[in-house]
Amino acid sequence: MNEPFKDRWSNPLAGVLLVLVRGIGAVVGLFLLVISIPLTISPIPLGIPLFLVSMILLAATSRRAHRLITGFLKRHPKLWSRVKHVFGGDHDDEAKSG
């Protein structure tokens, strides 16, 4: 998920910064998720796009959320084929074929 950053974040201070950024991203993602639920049933059509943004943000900041979201999407192939590039699915497909 974040392997390209391993060499860049070898400094202890940078590691702390990375943990802080991931924590803030997870909190913002959860906040957007909570806000998106009532907006989904309201007449203002902001709930679904906000939900999608929160899922992408959560998948980018949390390994567990990334595995849960990609696992769900892989069980639904039509959906997965449309969004796999956002969740890094292209890299998974290349590793399997090569």
C-alpha cells in the first residue's frame, strides 16, 4: 500500500509525521462518512459523492480499511473493474500476471 515511502520515511521525525498525517486522514475520513449518511437520504445529492471520497480517504490512510474496501469491491467484479485504479488494483493484477 505505501511501500514506495519506506525509504523516504526512515528518519524518526518523519515517521512521527507520517503517523500524524495518517491519523488525521482517518479521522477526517470517518467524519465525512458520518456526514454522508444523512446526506444520502436528503434531497441534496451530496451524500454518495461524499461517501466515495470518505472511502478513498480511509483506504489511503488505514491498512485495515484498505483491505476491507478492496475485499468488498473484489467480490463485485463490475464495480471493481471501474475503481481498481483508485485503490491500487492495477498493481495487484500486474503482480499476478508477471
